[in-house]
Amino acid sequence: MSFYDVFCRYRNSEWEAVLAAVSGADIERALQREFLDFSDFLALLSPEAERYLEPMAQRARELTLRYFGRAIQLYAPIYVSDYCENACLYCSFSARNQRERKRLSLEEVDREAKCIAETGLRHILMLTGESKKMSPVGYLRDCTRVLKRRFSSVAVEVYALSEGDYAELVSEGVDGLTLYQETYDEDLYRIIHPSGRKRDFRFRLEAPERGAAARMRQVNIGALLGLADWRQDVLFVGLHARYLQEQFPDVEIGASVPRLRPFVGSFQGSCRVSDKNMVQIILALRLFIPRLGIALSTREDSRFRDNLIPLGITRMSAGSATSVGGYTKAAGQNEGLPQFEIADSRTIPEIMARLREKGYEPVLNDWIAGL
């Protein structure tokens, strides 16, 4: 059994009608419970729950402080390649976009790493476009060796791999995996992934399990909010995260809440996700899975990120560049292909100062392999 079997039990439900039938009493009952079941989670994501955001926020703050304190872990992404074999409709890296591509040499990887490490950050997320030919596992392994010289924690956000491939990366020092399903609407998934290996919905859906089985210390999932109905996608993110927590209790399970951002292309998502919707999403996830790490990227602007912190955020990217070689690009050098536009362009010291002003402690390093 895998999460795909759980997914199949729920995928054809009439979610719109079920969500519309939620009453205030259902939400009040959920807010009184110590441990929520799926029906409670569904109630907290309903349109009716928009009237209860304040009591939800109070409960979410309490749970976040109980399980995570006032620590916010900071990390940075490092893009080492933007070659991609998929034709995803919503991404600048799509093979449809006829732009010059780049893959960093190991020397260039080290220069980028040095620039990031000088800020004090010790958690890094390595990303590539989805091309196994141009960014094979051997290349990922070599990059990991370089990054481990400067970072205590190296996570990857790359194309879906086999359990054996994940185990190979773990043996080199990779300790975290981030992989978004993008959308849990299987029909839409095939439309927006018209070609490439990523078109295989089930192989991608089961990848977090393969990573956890390969002994990743941390596994992070999510949906790209705005591609499909956000309530239904977040329902499945919550189901998926709880399944992973139950199946792999020794793995730290997290979720991200990325919204669609401007990119190279003309695709428009089918569902607008407002700031109010984002608040409801974070609150519902926190209440449903109190020990869930929730990450917020620089896709969101500085003001909104600051306001979301007390509601359940535990991890934030900082000082991000979303193009290959973006940290060491010289003045006048051609701009690389950014995966998406950044909304929060503050420096790491600026973000750290703001966190402290709000009473939170920015954490640059909380993991040393081997201890």
C-alpha cells in the first residue's frame, strides 16, 4: 500500500458539495478537539470557516509555540541547473521555453556555495530543472560533496527518483527532500504536464515515500496553489502529510504553501488564491497536524511573510536567487532563467533583524550530521 491507494479512496468525492455543507457547529466542534480527524480538517478549509479565522489563529499560535517555540529556521535555495525535459505549462524552466540553459561546473557550485555560506546560513536546498540526462544522479552526488564542505544540511528539490537513487544521495550527505505534487487533480495534472517524465502522476506522488524509505531525515511536500481548486489541493496535502507522519514516524515531515508567481510563459491558473485564503490554509494545516513543519518562500512579499509568521510558519527561505548562478552573477552578465519572480528581496540580515523585532529567533544551523 502507498499513498496512491489512500488518494484513490478520496479522489472522486464531491468535495465542493461536501465543503459547502459544513456548518458553524462543525467548525466550533473541531476547534474544541485536541486531535483533529479528516472531517475536522475539511471543516477548517470550508468557506464557512472564513468566519472563524481569529479563533483558528489563536489555536494555531498556541500549537506552534508548544511544538516549535519561537524558532524560525532559515535556508537558501541554490539552483545548479535549469535544463528540463518536461513541458510544464506553469514554469519558466519548461522545455517549451527556447532560452539558453546552464549547468554549473563543480567550481561554480563552490563559488555559489561560498557566497551563501558567508551569510552564516548552514541549510541549503539544491534545485535543478527536471532533466535526468543533463543533471544525472552522479552530478547531484558530486554537487552534494561540494556543498557538504560548507553546509551542515543539504536538501534536494529535483526530479522524482527511485528509492535506490535517493539512498545514493543520502549516502553522500543529502538529508532532506522537497517534492511538490503541483496539483492533486489527476486530470488537470496530465493537461499541465503534456510531455516528459513528470507526466507520470503516480510515480511522482509516491516519491516522498521512496525518499523517506531511503532514510531522508526530512521530507517536504506541497501543491502549487492556484493551479487547481486550492481547497481540494490542500485537503490532499494534509492527507498526504499525515500519511507520511504515520508511516515514517522518525522522519520530519513538512509542507510548503507556494502560490503561482509570474514566470516566462502565458499560463494562468484556474483558481485565485487570496491572502485571506493563504491564512486559512496555514491555520488549517497547523491545527490538523500540530507537528508539521510549514515553509514559506520568497514568493510572498515581505509584509505578508512577516504577518504570517505567528500563524504557524517554522521555516523560511531567505536572500534567495532563483536562477542558475544567481548569487555570483557579475554586473552586466546575462541574466539566467529565473524559475519564478521573487517577491521578498530582503537580505538575510534584514530578515533576521525583522524576526527578532517580532520576538522570534532566526536559526541558521540546527543540524549536524552524525550527532
